[in-house]
Amino acid sequence: MKEETSKFQNWILASRPKTLLASVVPVMVGTALAINVGEFNLLVTLIALVCSLLIQTGTNFTNDLYDYLRGADKTSRKGPVRVLASGLITVKEMKAGIFITFLSSFLLGLYLVYVGGIIILVIGILSIIAGLAYTAGPYPLAYKGLGDIFVFMFFGLIGTMGTFYLQTNEISLAAFLSSIPVGSLITNILVVNNYRDIEEDKIAGKNTLAVKLGKTFTQYQFIFLITVSFLTPLALFLFFDFKIWIFLPYLTLPVAYNITKMLFRLDGEQLNKTLELTAKFSALFGILFSAGLTL
């Protein structure tokens, strides 16, 4: 007999905790860049981190709800358990959870608006709208092949450069370049997820980029995003005043090779491990990259 879980455990499951590192990395890298130029505000960093986590959690809740309502999530799915499809949380409860999570992020983010001005308010509102529009509304991004662009933009460019701006009140080319590997490797988490779910998504009418362009394209998209990520430290070293420590992320090259090999060799539920390792790789690269930016 299956052991029953508490409501709290069900909400933790719905937040998809293994993916939440994607919220931490852009704030971490943006803060590291700020430290590099002699700027750091601990309170701003902490609030930006909590807001980032809340927005991703709200997005994950929204995904769970609308993938369930659109028939994309079933109990027989290859990926991890989804709480609505499994009956662990009701539709009414999930709608309340989405509202509370996004409202909390907005209210907490008002302090960041006080610090960074109207541009931060615009970014915050757009981030919440995008989190909802990812699977909800009349033109759900994830169902139209735009999920990859959404993730790269908001978790990479906006998350990293926004954090840097909050600390320094400026935007730089170095900040833009540094946001590229952040967005690329977080996007690769989605790439693996969509690669695994191609057949199920086709049936459900979820036209992800992987569904539209096929498995071979998705495999090489994964390689391209990893390659771009490893080229960025080299560009920062050659064209900006960064020290040899900027190459610390190169320590993850064996991990990158292994997960790429897994993507080409595995299929179905076997790819759940690849997905987990891709998320961990993104976080490890981010930690080493942040260290390289500050040293």
C-alpha cells in the first residue's frame, strides 16, 4: 500500500524542488558581478532571491494546473509525479496557491522597486505575466514552441542583469555576456524535459520546440547551449579584466560530456536522471562561474 503524504509534502512536490536551483543561479551570478565592481547589498540579494524562487514556484504551480487541464499530464507520464494528475491537490487549491505565491512575490518585490525604480517594477510584472502565460491563457508559450526563449530570457538575461542592476544601478556588456551561460544551461533543463516528453506532448497537442523540430534538433540544441556556455568565460577573459579564475567552470567539462552522452543514448523514463543531472550541472557551473567572477 502506498504511503500517504501530508498536504505540506504535496505542496513541496508541486513546487518541483529539484528545479528551483534555476532561480538561485541568476541571482548568484548577478551578485557576483556586482561584487566584482565593488558593489554588494545583502538585503537586496536576499529579497531578489526570494522573489525569484516565488516566481518560479508560481510558474511551476501554473504549469501543473494547466498541463492537467489541457490533458498534457496523466498518471502514466514518464516524468516525476504531478500533484493534480495524481489527485494530491485539487484544482481549487492550486488556483489559490498560484494567487498567493505570485502576490507574495509582488508585495516583497516592492522593496526592490524602491531600490531600483520603475524598470524593476516593469521587470517584476512582466516576469509574473510570463510565468502565467507559460502554460495559461489564450496563447500558452510552452504549447507554441516558445518555452525555450521564455526560459532563456527570464532566467538568463533578465534574472542575471536585473540582479546586477539592483546592486549597481547600471547595465554592462560583461553583465550581458555573463547572463548567457546562466540562461543557456537553465534552458537545457527544459530541453531535456521536452526531449523526454516528445511523444506524450505530441498526443496532448503541446507543440514544444522539441515536438516541432524533432529529436535530432533537440540533441544539437543541447550541445549548442553547452558550447556557448563554455565559450563565455573565454570571452570575458580575453576582452574584460577578469583573472584566470574565470575558467573555474571548465572543471565541469567531464559532467557536460557525460550528460550529453546520456541524452544521445537514453530514452523515456531513463532521461529523468539526465534531467536531474542537467539541473545540478547548471547549478555547479553557476557556483564556479560566480566564484570566478569575484576572485
